[in-house]
Amino acid sequence: MTDAQLDNAIVRHAQSASRWKTVCFSALLVAALSAASMGVAAHQTSASAAAPAASATATMQSQAQPTVSPSPTPTITPTPTLAQVVPAAFANLNQLDGSSTLASAGVELNEMQRSQLMERIEDFRAQGYQASFVVVDMRTGAAIASYGGMPMYTASSIKAPYIVSLAQTGAVDINAVATSATADAAGLNQLITQTLQVSDNDTYEALYKRFGAAPTMQWLAGTGATTGLNGYYGDVTAIDLARMWVNSYDYLFGASADAADAQERTWLAQQMRSSLNSSIAAVHGEGEIVASKAGWIYGEGNLYAYNDAGIVIPAGSMQLSEKPQGYVLAMLTNACARDDLLTALAQTVDDAMRAA
């Protein structure tokens, strides 16, 4: 073999070796890529197979959680309006045992309230006096009484209910009277003011002579009252006197604020503030509304009485037609000049009402 032929053979051999190297490298690369692809697929298959187990576990955990029921909606009891309280009050007054030392209707007294009220009642009895009282809660119409059905002499405690009856029945034009719109109205204004503020007997008798008892009896119709006026004064029960003051509460404080005679009714109630010798007013502060009328007689005509009755409304009370507040109290006794006994009873009743 010549040198040229040998050189050509070496070149061909090198080229052939290069080609085989390329083929082997390519084959190895394809194999590696194929193996890697199979590994990824196997990992995906494994993860996919594990997913249902995880989902099943989550489902089991969800099913294991306790079921929470929604909280019930609280029941809201609406406040009774005065239009509801007034008939409830008359119904409860009808149910009272008027001969009982201590009776109630529409409310259960707790032991402390009962004990304190019984102690005040005994104070009168221990000193030889007769006493009866009735209190009506004007938030609910509930009533409490001690000997509430025993007729007793009213003395001047009848004067305020009498005048309210004149106004509410229309026997007196309260719009004209409050503003003294005419000479006659101005005269009636003076009679009413003197009767209520200083318990003037002459001015009261002037009113009674002019209007009589008919307006009052008309005013009491439907309340269940069995006693009323007999002449200027007369005997009434504490239950019936309480009925008169429930009616008065309704008239003086119950009508809507935009009523045509709202200012005139306010004027009339104002004449009953700080009433002379009122034991009820004596135990209340200036901020509270107390419209009351006391009555007393010390043996004239062999008559003895020291009475007080009226309305007590807490300070700051508003819109009493929609949210009635306070109470009505009627006390009838023959404990002449015993302010201490009546004041103590009025205070104990007030404590009981605040605790109710």
C-alpha cells in the first residue's frame, strides 16, 4: 500500500469512528430523556392516586364537625300604651278584695314589699286610726289595696277629680279658662286655681253650685265606680278615688302632644303641683311630676279625715301616651293632722313602686 493509500484509509477510519460516536451519544441522550419522562409520569400518577385519599380525609373531617344551630331570635315585649293600661287598671281595680288588709291584682308582692306595707298599715291601727289606700301602677295597670272598699269621707281630696271631670266632659271650656279668654272664663280660672292650690271651700262650692254632680257621674261611667259625689263631698272608697285619678292621668297626660288643648291640660295639671298639705308631694323632689290634692277636716259636723290622692310621674318621663310611667295613689284616713303617718305610707308605697 502506498503512502497515499494509507493516508486515505486513516481518514476514512477516523470519519467512521466519529459517526459511531455521534450515533451512540444520540442513543444515550434519547434513552435518558425517555427515562426522565417516565419518572415524571410516574410521579404525577402517584400524586393523582394520593389526591382522592386526601379529599376523603377532608370530607371525613368536615362530617366530624358538630352542627351549630342558629341562636333563636329574642322576643321583645312591647311596652303597653296608655290606651291599654287604663282599661287594665280598671279591670284590676274591679278584681281587688276591698275588705282585705292587703290585696293585689295584676302583680305578686314579694315578701319585703308585703312586710313594709303591712308595717305602715299597722302604724295607723296601733294608734287607733282607720286607713285605706290603693295604688295603681300606670306602667301596667296592676293594683294594690288595703281596705280599698271601705267608704270614707273625702273632705277636700275630691276637689281635683271634680274639676278634671268638668274639663274632660266639656262642662267647662278648658281652652277658654286656661287663657282667661272671656270675663266668665277668667272668673272660672280664678275659682279653679284657688280650689286646687289652697283648697278654698268657697270657690269649690261656687263651682259645684254652677255645675253640680252630673259631669262627675258622667265622667265615672264605665270605670266601675260604685261611689261618687253626694253633695259637695261625701263618702267614697279608696278604690273609687283611685279610679278617678286613673281617669285624670289619662286626661292630663295621655292625649297626644299635638292635641288642640295640650297646653290647657298642662295648665290644669300645674295647678295641682305642690298642693297644700299634700303628703304625696312631700316625699318627692322637684324633678318629679306630682299632681295631687289633699283633704282634711278636724271634727266639724263630727267628721274626721286626713286624706291625699294624686299622680306621681318620674323625672324625665316623656310621651306618656306611648310609654306610661309612674303611679296613682289614693289614701283615705281619719288620722287628723298626722302628717307623719301619711308621709311614711306615701314613702313606703313609692319604694314598692320603684322596686316593682
